[in-house]
Amino acid sequence: MIRVRGRVRSLGFALAWGAAAVAYKLLCPLARESGLPARIVTSAVFFAVGTALILQARHSLMRELRQVRRVAGAAQRALLRPPPSRIDGLDVAAAQVSAERGAAVGGDLYEVVATEHGVRAVMGDVRGHGIGAFATVAAVLGCFREAAHDEQDLDGVLRRLDRALVRHLRQEHPAGAAEEFVTLLLVEIRPDGEMLALNCGHPWPYRLSRGGRVEQLAPDDPHPPLGLFPLPPALPTLKLGCLEPDDALFLYTDGAQDARDGHGRFFPLATVLEDAVRDEPDSSHTVLGRVCTALRHHTRGEPADDIALLILTNGRHMSLRGAGNCANNHDAPAVDGTPLTQRR
């Protein structure tokens, strides 16, 4: 109703200015004279009328744009809602930056939920960015929020996400010409701190440990992104080691590590993380704020791709038994038998 009223008001202004121009031309004696002064006055009148119409049209378009952005922002907040600051003993902080200037929506996705199987998190990146990727984000996130609770293992969650993405792409592109895909990282953090993961074409996370140690956890090559190829019959869950008390797991999309400055230099993500945790352990929000500040400074506030960041800090107080079990898994061998702490 408000939008219709605004359009009627804009149309009324246009008609009023047009009527004023026609009345001047038909009723004013000066408009019918052919002398130079009369022509100058007539030109000035029509120039004023044209300028007023252009300004009114611009004002209407800007009002419509602000309304669209408000609606897009509300939809984004409802879909990619900020996670609670604490979930089952883990401190959580998240941030997102859209590559489209002034846009509130992007192609990155993340979610953290507490389940009976442990805390499960997803970090993903839809091909492309902006409003065009929003529907795919909705399909993947909606499925994850159900599957994370229903499926006992991460491979079951991943297969549910793959089926949901295939259905979505078939509905959006009935002709079968879809070129969309999603990189995805699934992580499960169990009560004793043990971390499990499945990766489909996504950057591996970093573990931020006490004493300023920063380590990228990369136990094996990831599977291809979802949407490109069918999932393999076997999806073994990979061990990421242990998230000890005060340790943090840093998840991100490739927009962070691929961000460039004006000279084409990549963002030094690992170095920034080391600087962010060099002092005594800080909260997840403090570390996240330092990384975001460094990103904005590096890209001058204009990243070329969407960026999503998620930090999970272990605030649990483990029992001696639980801590011992987790410590045994801290250097758990990867698929090729190499301990995680020796991989680079």
C-alpha cells in the first residue's frame, strides 16, 4: 500500500510539472513571441520543468532502491542469522562481507548448531555472489539445519546436502544448463574436543592454539565441490585432531585468502592470524575483529569476492579423562598416515 501511494505521488508530481509546461506554452503571451528574449525565457521554463522531472524520477528510484536493500537485508538476516555467542561450551563469532557495494546479501554461508552428536558447523561458498546466489544459499542452509540433527554421521549430512542442491538446481534450471556449485566444509566438534570433518573443495580451517601457534589443518585433499560430480560411494570422515581448552578453530571462505590489495598482493591470512593471537588468549569476537580490520585495510573496503569468517573457541573445562582421550587424537594420522602436526 505504501509503495502504491508513493508511485501515485510521483506520478502526480510529473503530471503537475507537465501541466505547468503546457499551460505556459498555451496561455502565456510571452511563449508565442519569436524574439530572442522570449525564446530565452521559454527555454528556461522548459529547462526548469525537465530538471524537476529528472530530480523527481531520481528521488523515486533511490527510494525504491533503499526499500529493496531493506528487504534484502531482512531476508539475509533471517536466513544467515547471527549465531549465538556461545553454543554448548564453544564461544562463537561470525562475520560476512559482501563483494557487491551496498548489497546486504552474498554467496557465502555458515551455520553452527548443537546436536546430540556434538557441535556441527558448516562453512560454504556458492559460485558467484550477490542476490543471484541467494536462492542456493537458502537451499543448502535449510537442508543443513535439519540434517545436522537427523544424521548420526557427517557423511549422511553431506549426502543430504548434495541431494538438496541437485533438486534446487533442477528446479532453477530445468533445461540442465546449470553451472552452479558450492564449496563446503563440514566440521563436528565432540564434547571431548575431538574434531571431525568432510571437505568438498573448500579451504581447510586453522587451529589457533595457546602461545600464538597457528596451524592449518589439512589432513587430505578435499572432494570436488558439490554440484559438479556425484559424491563417491565411500566418504570417510577425517580427523582434525583436538580442540583443547582456549584453542580456536578458524573457518573462512576463499574470499579471505584470495583478497588482493591495490598492487595485486594476496591477503596474508596466516600472518594476520598469528598477529591476532600472539598475546594472551582473547575472545572469538576480538580475534575476528582484528582479522576483519586487517581485511578492510588490505582491500580498502572493496573485496573482489564475498567473505565469511567463523571462529569457534573451546571454552569447555574438560575432565582429565576426556582431555586424555582427546590428547591421544591430537596427532591422529591423516589418510596418508602423516600426523597432522607434521603436515604443511
